[in-house]
Amino acid sequence: MSKSIRLSVVGSIFRRELLDILRDRRTIFMMIIFPVLLYPLIGIVVSQLAVAFQEKPRRVVVVNVQGLPKEPALLSADQTRFASSLFARPDDANRLEIQVADKASPWMKVDARGQMLREGLADVVVIVPEDLPKSIQEGKAGNLEIVYNSSDDRGQLAYGRVRDIVARWNELVLAKRLKADSKSADYANPIREKVRDVATARESSGQLWSRMLPFLLVLMSLTGAFYPAIDLCAGEKERGTMETLLISPAHRSEIVAAKFLTILTSSLVTAAMNLVSLALTSWQLLGQIGKSAGGPNGGSSALASLTLPSPGVMLLAFMILIPIAAFLSAICLALAVMARSTKEGQYYLTPVLMLAFPLTYMTLVPGVELSPLYALIPLTGTCLLLKTVLAGRIALALPYALPVLLPTMVYAWMALRWAVSQFESESVLFREAERFDIKSWFLWNIRNKSNRPTADQAAICFVMMLVSGWFAGPLITHLFSTDGKISTVSLIFTQFVVIGLPPVILALLLSKNPRQVLRLVPPVDKRYLILGLLFPLALHPLIAELYAVVEFYLPMSDTMKKLFEGVVRDDTLFMSILAVAFAPGLCEELAFRGWIFSGLRSNNRPLATILMSSVLFGVMHVLMSAYQQFFHSTVLGVILGLLALRSGSLWPSVIMHITNNAMAVIYGFWARKSPSTAGWLFSDPESLRYRWPFVLIAIPATIFLVIWCYRMPEVAPVADANELELAE
């Protein structure tokens, strides 16, 4: 997107693509017809099933009815139902039917009773003891046995109803006993709860819609982007129209922009049609419920008080949906352009659906609400913002509007940049059919070793670290730790096996010169080594402040704090430096500023390479330790990447990484051993927060070092010769 985009060209291509979309019957069906049919059909089916479910009574077998006291009555006079006085609404007594059994029946045998419950001959069995009336009369407690099958949904539902009935019956028995003993009804209940719900009917309705709509809207937006993206990319390849578009005077970035706008339009139209169809269906369904609730008996229903969100709230929710629709559209476009056919495009985009589902479903979990952490997570933050708005809590949603929407827009821009880079690659656009055989692919890569890895091989390294961390990490902790606690020895082995081994193995197998690829060459300009020592001194106060801010907004749990503190508290200073500074400084730099950095540099500009490797560096710290480490790890990753890029060597980054971590360990030991003397440097020795003069000095010092590093002559290794430019 380096060339300026001509809006007239984008508009022309956009109109062309939109017309192609509208000519496709499948797209029209998914965008308009499917939403119009879906929700009325769901409404009809759900209403019919709900009515059928409510009308079906559950069977309760009562054994030894003769043992029940006459007053208060548990059963009706004909012994076919529970007493209607035990229900809040008398009509609810019809939901449970009674089957009477005597003591000689098979229901008294434990094995036979369980088998009959499993066969569905009853949902709940109530066994009445012989001495129940006598126990009640003497002021003792009688044992009323209730048997049900918890693995059966019908049994669980019936048990819940029976339990409530027995509780109300118990209250009547207690009231009779208190009256006989000349005690007040308040004697057994010295404290009465007086509950007041301040929620209005609209707020209660908003709570229901806020749980359902965000999940549906995001998934419908993704569905609306899914099929058009496949058709506009893989479909055009199959139809042979992609070449015609590419040889037109339009720039690749303009083509991408037009296709993106087309997919975004489809996504938003699909979401809007789903929203309108759902609103109309709900309006009709709720109207029918309201009419049935207001019958001649003046009955009421909880559903009768439900109302739809106001048009203003619905419009605001739709506006919030636009950035996430843009992000999903860009992701779908970038993946679809890699596909050679529509069938292959579905394979590529299906994982997006699979990832979107848990990220959106997470918002339905009770207790998950807007926070600075969730605001940064794609889809989850937007769903939570939608949930808060639809619940009517606008004041709570406003402070999170920018923290949620801005990262989403950044994610959309990054995905769009990725799509542009895909369109600029001829090997991606005109990829031929291929049969993938992992053995052949692996042998081919070994035979055809390159000067440096590709972006795909960099991704393979990252995945290898994730997989080995998941499987080997717990095993190493179990082998080298006591009582399941993390020790310095287990940390060292984890770093070398999980982080350090994958890039070394890949470099030995797939590269001509592993030493050059991993940047294990000394820098020609020794001043880069000095920068590796100076950067931690300048950055450490700023990183400490950043960590304090993150801790304020995203506090670490006490369990995690004790876990991290125990690693260094229980070992010597030397072992702690070895585990926390030396091992990560060497292994993580081999991976992220060595193999991964070289691989990402193949098809990306320097700034993009630094940012992507830094984000992956932060993500790895999230997955290996705690999510609070993402922010300062990413910031450090940017400086480490800049240093590795300019010097052409890994050693300045290794020195900086080791020095930075070692400073934290040494300062921590110093603050614990002598907090009074550490007070001249730290305002809070426990959290290692520097005094403000040192923080203020650190800001210009860091800026000076970054400018110095930027202006120093760049020295690139052989693998990167004639390809590295810091600013383009």
C-alpha cells in the first residue's frame, strides 16, 4: 500500500465485485433469504417445543403413602397429584403426576429401583418411612428418602420440583408444630430476608438480549464474510477472471481495498438482516406470549415482561459491530486469496470459525466482563462491549469504547496489510495444484537448503515451541521439581528444550549456514555490544513503571505471585541468574531474534519484521508464564529486534536480554536483604519501582540510545545482504 490509492478506481472495482456478489444465488441466500427464514423458523420450533415440554408431566412414585401424616397434606385427595397448596401457582401441580406403590412393590428393592428409573418407568421415587407421623408428633426429624437419576435430564428436572415441594411442605409441618407448642411463627426464623430487586423490566430484558445478541451478531458477521471472500478470491481463480483484474491499470492495493469493501458490505448486510429478522420474530413471539399470559385468570409470565432493546441501542450495537466486521473481512480475504479453489478456500477459512466460536462463547460465561485484558483480545472485547451496551449500562461501556475498538481497528489494518502482501506475491496468486506429502516436503527442504528461512519455517518454529511447551514443559517440571513447584533447574531445562532446541534443529536441517541464519556472528562494530549493555540500564526504570501500570489494571493473582517469587527466593543468586537471566537470554534470542526474525524478514519490511517478532515474543511469554508479561516483553522485543537488525548479530541482543533479566534478579535480592539501603534507588523496594528522578532520566536516555542505534552503520550478515533496509 505504498502507492496512493485512487478512490475512483477502488469504487469501480467495488461496484464490479458487488454486482458479482449480487449475481451469486448462494450469496444472496446467505445474506438476505437465510436470515429472513431462520429466525421465524426457530421461533416457531422453539415455541412449539417449549409448549410440548411444559405440558408433559413428570412421574413420581410415592412408596408407602399410608405413612404420610394427614395434616398438612402432601398429596391431593385422590393421590394423583401433589397438594395444590404447595405450589406458587395451583396449575403447576399438573406438571407432576403421582403413582402410588406399597411396601411390597419392587420399588423398595435398591437394585430394581435403579433399573426401573433407568428404564424411564418413573422420574423420581419418594419413600415414606413408617414412623414419619410419630416422629413429627414427637418433635423429631423424619427421614423422607428421595431417589432419582442425575444423569437423566427428566430426572433432574423432576427432582428439582419435588425438592421445592418437600421444602414448602416442611414449612407447613414446622408451622403446625410451632402452633402446637404455642410458639410464634417467627420462632424458627429469627431473621427474615427482605429482598428488593431494583432492575426494571427493560433492564431485565436487556440482560437477556445482552447474552444472546453479541454471540449471534459476531458469528453472523463472520458468516457474511466467509462465502464472499471465497468467491471473490478462490472463485475468481477458478473462473479465470483473476488474471483480467490483475492486468488492469489498478494497483494491487486498490484491488484489495475494493474486495475488502465488498466483503465488509456483505458481512454488515448479513448482520443487519439477522438483527432485523431476529427483532421482528422476537416482537411477534413476545406479543403472543403477552396475550397468553393475560388470560381470564390474570396469570402472569416472566416472558411477558420482556421487551426488545430500543432502536437507539440496536443502532449503537450495530455501529460497534463495524470494526469487528472489518477485522473478520480482512482475515477472510487474506486467507481466501491463498486458496486455489473454493473447496480449498473452505478448508482455509474453517479454522477461523473454530477460533471465533470459543472467543465469542467466552462472553457467555458468568463473571466474564469488560476489563483492560479482555479489551485487547480480538472478538472477545467487542462481544463484551456489545453485551454491556445491550444490557443498558452505557456509562460502564463508554470508558472501554476506545480501548476495545482501537485495537480491533489495528488488527483489521494488520490483516489488510497481510492481504495486500498476499496479492503482491505471484506465487500465492497463481499457485498450482499440489499434493502435500510431509515426508517429501521435509526431504525437499533438506536437499534444497536456503540461505535463510522462510516465513512459513519461522511459523513452524513458533508452533514447535508451543507444542513442546505444552507436552515437555509439565514433564520437565515433574522431573526436576519437588511438590510440583517450579525450580530454577526446571526453568533452565525448559528454556533449552522448549525454546532453544527448535530453532537450532531447524537451522541445522533447513539452512546452508546455520551460524549465519541464527546470527551467531560477532558484530563488526563493537559499539553494538556496548549498546546491549546500556539499553537495559536506560530501559529498566521505564519497564518497571510499565509493569506497575499493568499490575494496577491487570493484577496478577496471589498464586502466580507466590509461584514467581518462590523461584528466586529458594535458590542462590547464581542459580537464579542462570535460570532467569542467562538461559532465557540465550534461548529466547536464538528463537525470536535468530530463526524467527530471519524467517519473517524474507517477505516483510524491517519495521513489520520487528513488530511481528516482538508480538510473538510477547505471546510466548503469555503462554509460558502470565499474560501480564505480554506488554513489557513486547516493548523489550522491539528494542531487541532493532538491535539485532542494525548489528546483523545476535550477541548484542543476548547481552541486552541477559543484563535486563539479571538486573531484576540482583535488585530483587538486594531489596530483600537490605530494603533500607535499596530505598535510595527504589520508591517501592518490593515492586522495584524506581524513584521519579531515575524514571525522568531514563526517558531521554532511552530516546538517545534508540537514535544512536538507528544512525549507526548497519551491518547485515551474509544471509541478509542486499535485502535489509530499515526504513522504506
